[in-house]
Amino acid sequence: MSTSNPIHETVREHYAERIKSSASCCGPDNCCDTSNRLYPIDLLTTVPTDVASTSYGCGDPITLASLKPGQTVLDLGSGAGLDCLLAAQKVGPEGRVIGVDMTPEMIERAQANAKRVNAANVEFRQGYLEDLPVDSNTVDVIISNCVINLSPDKAKVFTEAFRVLAPGGKLAVSDIVTDGVLPEAVRNSLSAWAGCVAGAVEAKDYIGMMETVGFTDISITPVFFDKQTVDSALDEMKLDVKDYPREAVYKAVYSAKITAHKPI
Ligand SMILES: C[S@@+](CC[C@H](N)C(=O)[O-])C[C@H]1O[C@@H](n2cnc3c(N)ncnc32)[C@H](O)[C@@H]1O
């Protein structure tokens, strides 16, 4: 399964490598925190420690989503499955959770993790966010953690998200957005794209794309990274560009809590 898009290829190779080495995506102290300070501790202790620490996210979409028993949840870019397993507990046996990811190595790890914790209401499907392998109008809540920024066609991702949500459905995602434009050298770097920086768009453009496909009640709340966090992330990414103005990256990039609804 592949597309001819070089961004898909680069991102898939990056995350296949990360999960094979079980390293975090960006660095020890940032969005992809292996000790995982992104979630409340009582949420994380419900899964094995190594599952809890295999996170490549930049926030806590589970708390943001306020999931209820019986709901159907879709996780866009489910990675090793942490958010799906946490969501599965929230929706209970009457609910179900579907994780979609394009990287086979991630799907394999997520399936193994679900088996380990006997999560019978979770399934993982290999596929693209831009062409979701999910029926229209069937999902109550879409969650996602640090993934939409990686897509080369975010407008298509929002079109697909809107299609699969049931009327009245909710989108609750953590993602990276920017305030202002990133330095050109960073924007053009494929390694910076795979590291969740170069693909991030301005918050106003993110909102614009969601509005265009029909989402309403859109809210973006910043969760800023400190300078040291961004620094270690940029070091870890080993960007294929040198001598770019780091200050411009510190100022522009932030993690955000994003919510929206599909009208009834
Ligand atoms: C930064 S990791 C986040 C994984 C997971 N959400 C987490 O919090 O640990 C990004 C994940 O999204 C997947 N991904 C990136 N772009 C994708 C796309 N266009 N379609 C499907 N999966 C994608 C990658 O394979 C990777 O597993």
C-alpha cells in the first residue's frame, strides 16, 4: 500500500523506524515524550507502562473528547494504539474504537498491544487519512494526536473526517499549528515535516479548512511548548537543513487542543 506522494513515503519510513527502535518521534522532552507527561497519571496507569510510554503525540485527545459509554470512536493516525486503548475503556463494551494508520509496523504494534490488554472493542485498519477506510456517517467522535500536521493534503483529511462523522458528531484532536510562517528552509525540509514541524499550518488556515467542509463550533486552544522542549525536538530531528533561525521556530510552533462539530 503506497501513494506516490513523497511526504507519505518519508513520514511512513520515519515512523516505521521509530516504532522498530521504539524511540520517541521527536525527542525525550517534547510532544513525543517517552515518559509521557501528556496525560493525567490515573489515565495512564490503566495500561501497561511500555504501552503508556509508546506515545508519539503532542497532547491528550482522550480528556479533550469527554468520551461516553457506547460511542463509536475513530483515531486518525493511531500509531502504537495508546489513545485507542484509553478510548476503548471510556466507551466500554457497548462502544467501539477504530484506529487508522498508514504504517504497517504501527498497525502491527497496535494490534499486539490491544491483544495484550484484551481490548475486544478495538480494531486497527491500515489506510490513509486522506481516503479513510470507514463508512460515511458512522462515527460519534474523531480523535487524533499529532497527525493531521503530517498530511500533505489536510483539506482532504477534513473532508474525509466530516464524511465519516455522524450528524452531531464531534472532532477532538491534539495537533501542531503555527502562529506566523516558519523559515523557508524548515518548511522545505522533509525531516522537519516528519518531525511534526514543517507540515504545521497557521491556526487560521486550519480553521478555514474545517469551515470549508462544514464543521461548526470550531475551537483552537494553544498549549505552548517551552524553548528547551522545542530545542531538544529540533536537535533530535537531525534536520536536513543547517543554520536556520531557531528563534523563528520557537515563536511560531505550538501544540493545540482543537474541537469542532458536524451539524445535526
Ligand atoms: C506523530 S505519530 C502519532 C501516533 C499516535 N497518534 C500517538 O499519539 O502516538 C503519527 C502517526 O500518524 C501516521 N500517519 C501520518 N500521516 C498519515 C496519513 N496521511 N495517513 C495515515 N496515517 C498517517 C504515522 O504512520 C504515525 O503512526
